[in-house]
Amino acid sequence: DAGVIQSPRHEVTEMGQEVTLRCKPISGHNSLFWYRQTMMRGLELLIYFNNNVPIDDSGMPEDRFSAKMPNASFSTLKIQPSEPRDSAVYFCASSLEHRGNYGYTFGSGTRLTVV
Amino acid sequence: LAKTTQPISMDSYEGQEVNITCSHNNIATNDYITWYQQFPSQGPRFIIQGYKTKVTNEVASLFIPADRKSSTLSLPRVSLSDTAVYYCLVGPGGKAAGNKLTFGGGTRVLVKP
């Protein structure tokens, strides 16, 4: 298994541009999570899906952020318009719900820089 | 979710045993204790999970006292490659609704030659 695959690995964009981050979870996993990591705030949960349905998006910073999961093998996190304070590493993780905390697998992350 | 408290950083030397203690005074009956490891430029990686007493795998051991208000992750004979941030998490295990992981600040372990 290739694990959780995120793309791109690095993204540099100008303020005001739209940014789309992509994630392919592990086949068979039914929960997907988007996290953001910064030095100041650590790892923050943004949103998570269960069986492709968003369950909790309370961590999404504001309306500029949106996430979708059109099918079990793909999810996107979109920022429109992007701002310099959105610069961070964004991680996607997937798990099997019945395994509780045990089965989280993280991707390698997307390092986003907004200039 | 139960709040966790762990040291911000620890230094050690190659070949030594590293013990990281995490406090979780408000742990609930159905909560499990899980530890993750994060290397620079990588996502967190599951190390070990336990509910009570002792759990051991090829990477680490997890010691949980009877009152479960704390836990200790033990890394035997560390090497330079064990330099990482270690996170202690407490939350519902099994098939629990709203099963999401909340990370604290973690413990930054530096292994020196």
C-alpha cells in the first residue's frame, strides 16, 4: 500500500490566489482528516469526513476554507482567496473508524507558502 | 476529550532509555492512550496504544498505572534517528462517534551522539 498520498508536496502562491490541496486516502479507510501544522499553533484538526460525509468542520478557520470528498478515494482542501497567514503544512490522514485512535495514517503533507 | 500534559523537550544520548511521562488526570473510562511520533517534514506516525497496565511492541513500551491518570512511553536504547516530537493523545477507542484526534504540543526529544 502506498499510504496516504498528498499533492503537491510544496506550493508557493501569491496572496489572493486560489489554492487546492489534494489527498488520496488508504484504500478501505472510511475516515479522512485534514490537519494544519504551524510553529505557533501546532497540529490543528480542520475537518474530518466519515464515509465521505463531513462530520465536524468546526476547526475550519473561516469561509475561505472549504473541503470536499466526492468519493472514497479523493478529497480536496481549497483556500480561496489565500492569505499569508495560511502558510503552514497541511496534513491529510485516514483511518478505519472501528479501530478508534489506533489506525490513523498521515500523509507527508503539503507545505503551503503564501507570499 | 481529556487534556494531556507532557514535557516540552528532553535530551538523551545514544543507547540510553528515554521515558516520557504524560499526565491525563481527566481520562474517561472509555478513553485509550495513544502515542504518535513525528519526524521533521513528515506526518505523525502511530507508535503505540494502550488502555491499562503495560503494552509493548517492537518500537516502544507503554506503562499505565492503575488509576490511568498518567502514562509513560519508554523508548529503549535510542539512536540518533529517534530524534522527533512525541505526542500523547487520549480519546475514545473502538467504534466511537466523533472519533477525532486532538494533538497537544508534544515532547521534542533530541538524541545526541
